[in-house]
Amino acid sequence: QVQLQQWGAGLLEPSETLSLTCAVYGGSFGNNYWGWIRQPPGKALEWIGEINRSGITNQNPSLKGRVAILTDTSKSQFSLRLSSVTAADTAIYYCARAVWQRSPPNYFDYYMDVWGRGTTVTVPS
Amino acid sequence: SSELTQDPAVSVAVGQTVRITCQGDSLRNYHATWYHQRPGQAPILVLYGKSDRPSGIPDRFSGSTSGNTASLTIAGAQAEDEGDYYCGSRDSGANLGVFGTGTKVTVL
């Protein structure tokens, strides 16, 4: 059974770069995408971006190019970098495995079936 | 548009049935996914695909879709079903994942 363990700095100063890593245990990168999601205090989930084992990434344009998602397949790890953080980036950050597949005849499926426990990141204002 | 809209809150008595809806254009191409989040915990997947449940999710959870609206039904709600529920999908035009605004379910 795949499990995700994540870690990274929890307190940053404005303008610093957030750096989080997520390790995949109990399985390989396979044909999945590996994603990052965040949740500001008291607010809804926000999709940040994803990467697959080939290094193909997709990112939320709302983060205005501040995001970098990397993968180290030799270690079964993927990472999130978010530059120039502000207080608005204060949130719980989750890593997750994303399944993206066709659902014949006319639909697709996209869902996160395995989640990390979350890392609280605080940026003072 | 990549927005998924949910009702902010619903309540249900123990043993009764409650339905949560999620509305958005992406649901015309993608099946809605449903996540349950208890306070202080990570979300867990409860429904995906047409109406598929991961291992360990009780069969009182079911889903359906009509046009751009998806529904999650909890038949015979239990106290442990309380929490926030988020729908999810993908915006194929913008090529990004999307989550709903969330629904807080209170089991009375």
C-alpha cells in the first residue's frame, strides 16, 4: 500500500522560498501524476500542481510562475518549491498521488487517492 | 471556467439521508471526485469515477451526475461522516486540477 511522507520548513520569512519534499513508500512512481495541494486556514483546498515520472509538470496559473515541482525517481521523491512567499501562502501543504485516466465512453477521471499528512507552513505578515 | 460550486453547509440526523451537490462546467467531461476531511486531518478519497468507492469506504456513499452537476449521497448518515466534503475534478481547458468550495456536513 502506497504511503506518502512529507517534510520541509514550517516557518518562513516573506520573500523566502518554500521547499517541501514528499517520499513515496510501498510503490513506484508508475504511470501516476504526483501533486501538491494546499489549504489556507479555514479555507478550501487549492490545487498547486503536479509532476509525472517523465518530469512533465502542470501548475496552477494563479501562482504566477512562482512554482517549481521536481522529481527524483531514484529516491521515489518529488518536491515543491514556491518562491517569494507572502503571508497569503500560509497554509497546510499536502502531497498526493493523482490518478488521471480515461473513463469510457465519454468521460475522464482525475482524483487524488493517496495523501500525505500535510505540512503547516506559516509566513508572518 | 474551472470553478466548482458547493452549498456551504448541510445537516442531517443520524440514520437519515443527505445529498451534497457540486456544480461546474468541468463535470461535463470529468467524473466528480469526493473527499472527506475531518478537522485537523488530511482529506480522504470517498468516491471517484462513476460511483466507485476506495477500499474501506462504506457503501452508504454513492454518487451521480447530471449535466454539470454531481451529487454525493450519504444514505443512513453516521456520526463519523461529519466534516467537510470537497468535490474535485479537472479543467481540461486550463489543464489543472480543481476543487469545490466545500460543504460542511453536520450529523445531528
